Amino acid sequence: MNELQIKGNWNQIKGKIKQKYGELTENDLTYIEGQEDELLGRIQEKTGKSKEFLMKEINNM
């Protein structure tokens, strides 16, 4: 899967991510359509997880 697919309500997904990774802030999780790579980069920087891992995790939420 090469593409981030945010399904449903981003606020719900964001809440789940914040629960799992408490070090993330609102600014880290600001989603702007078309800037998925920036979002993943911010999350990667804070969590140390790979882009592929994060994409899979978000797509499965």
C-alpha cells in the first residue's frame, strides 16, 4: 500500500493515534488534504516508526 487512506472521520482516527502515542500534539496531527506526507513525517519524527508501519496502522483504524 503506497498511499495513506484516511477513512471516516479524521478526528476519531486522530484521537486513537493520540491515545497510542501520547507524545504527539494537535499540531503534529493537523491533517490537510493533499499533504499526507507531511503528516506522516511529523508522526515519524516523534514516534520513530517507519512510514510504511504508520500508513498501515492509520489505514486500519
